[in-house]
Amino acid sequence: MTQYNRHKKAVEVFNDITSSPENYLIIHYSCESFVDKADGRTPRITTIAVRYFESSQTKTFSIHEVAEQKNVAIDKIEENYDSLEFEMLKEYFEFVQKHERYKWIHWNMRDSNYGFYAIENRYKVLGGQPIIIPDDKKIDLARNLVNCFGRGYIGHPRMEKLVDKNNMTKLGFLTGKEEAEAFENKQYIRLRNSTLRKVDLFYGIVVSAAEGKLQTNAKWKEIYGVSIQGIYEALKERWWFNVIIFIIGLLIGSIFPNI
């Protein structure tokens, strides 16, 4: 597939989301660090946030909220983690079951370290039976941005760099490293707030991309590729090119009026 075709397909995805927002949810979650885990265990999950794209209402599933409901003190969460995490994930998968028709927008939730599979496996480990979201109902925003603008569209870490490039508010935002540290320090509310901030940011990124307003570092050849079709599509976005085409059309019409 050429870059032009990848770009075209990615634009169609963004346009479909904004034209049919009632069909989409945005998901993100926080967990303990999955880097340098010697035991190979699936990382514990602290918070899952799911935002309705159309209404902007957001549902959270978090350890500390379950602990509060069960009168478990914050400093006692660690010793009750398995039971609290199980209850949180049980609520989450009940939500998933009620939203089977929706498509899920996410950021790099692709594997067993971090992703839908990791959440499913964690619930199995705790004794639950997860509801599986089909892969064709998952939309990786991170990958779609690469398809749309090319691999060099922004520096790394891409999420943070893209947010900064577009002057989006980062109130409550934590980097991956900061989230891992927050988990170690049992700062569960900070983790929840970071997760909530990120689903809001993903919404803004999708809308900006669909409206053609998302600021990136990509050059036109990285976006459209170097095929003849890609070059033509890139030129169509330049006002002067459209003026030239219009003038040429008028000249042809005057020379060959019967065409």
C-alpha cells in the first residue's frame, strides 16, 4: 500500500468518527510499570477511563473508587489489591458487554504488555471471564496518525510531543515513567486524573485531525508519498494550484467552446 493510500484510508477513519460519533468510545488505562518486570507477570491495573465520543461523558473504573465503596482505606489497598482489582475489572467487562456495537479508539493498546489483551489476561488471572472486543472494533489512534502523516510526523514520545505541538492543556497529564512512579507511590488519584486527561486529549486530536487543523512536523511528501496521485492530491490543497486549474479550464473553454 502506498503512503497516499494509507493517508487516504486514515482520513476516512477520522471523518467517519466525527460524522458518526454515536458509534465510538475512547479508552485509556493506567497500570504498574510493564518495563523490566523480571517475573513476567501481567501488570496490575489501576484505572480504566472510557469516554463517549458523542456526549463526552466519561466512565471510570478505578481501584481507589472500589476501595472507597468497600470502606477499604487507601493505605490498605495494596494488601487487598487482588479483590479490589477483580471488582474493578468485573465492572469494566460488564460495561464492555453492554457496548458491543461500539468501536473503541485507543493509543497503542495492542499487546499483552499494554493493551486490551493485557486487561483480558489480568481478569483471567484473577478468576474472571473477560468479554472479548473484536479486533475490527478497535481503532489505534497512534497508528492511524502514522498512516495519515507518515512516521516522522512528530518526535518521541509522540503523544506528549503532539499535545505540546498543538498547545493542548496537560493538566494532570503524567508520562509513562511518571505513571509507573505514581503507582509505586500509591498515588492512585493522580493515575486516575492522568488517564482522564488522556482520553480528553485523544478526543481533541481526532477532531483536529478530521478538521485538517492538527499541527505536525510532517512535510507534504511524508503525508502523500511521491506517487503521481499523491503529488496531485498534495497540490490540490494549495490555493494557487486550484487557481491555475481554474484559469486553464477557462482558456480551454474559450478555445474549444463545444467541448
